[in-house]
Amino acid sequence: MKILLSYFIILILFGTLLIFLTKRIKYLSLIKKKGVLHSKKFVFNLYLSIIALIVFVTSFIVNILFYTRILQTEIVTGNTASISCFVFLLIFLISNRQVTKNNHILFEL
């Protein structure tokens, strides 16, 4: 029962991250389509947050595959995947703070 609950929590977290990622990409395409002028720093932070979230989700999946022993390799270990999750989550949070600090449209999407 505990194992089933842990997989359910992982699926909810993964789904939430994917929804957040699609909202970011939709917002970026909306900016490009309407031709709204933003500062280069804002667009850079938006791109950085999207890339960091994609890499975080990828390393999160790799970490889960190590945990379930589906992926067994000597080159990349679970510790490396955990460190990359932490680093890219930190990059995402910092860039996300810079994006949402001056723009409130993200919360309306």
C-alpha cells in the first residue's frame, strides 16, 4: 500500500510539473506571437526557467528509474541524478523569481 501511494504521489508531482511547463511554453509563444516588447533579461530568464524545468523533469525521471532499479548503470548514479535535480531546481526557482517579479500575467494563464 505504501509503495502504491508513493507512486501516486510521484505521478501527481510529475503531472504538476508538466502542466507548469506547458503553461510556460504557452506564455512564451504568446509573447512571440503578439510581438510584445520585453527586456532581454526577462526573455532570457523565461528561456532559462523553461530549460531548467525540462532538465529538472528529465533528471527527476532518471532518479525515479534508479530508485525502481529499472535503470542500472555504472556511469550515472542516483547521487549524480539527485545533485542535478537540486541544481536545476535551484536555477529554475531563481529564474522564476526574476520572471514573476515584474510580470503578473503568468498567474492569469
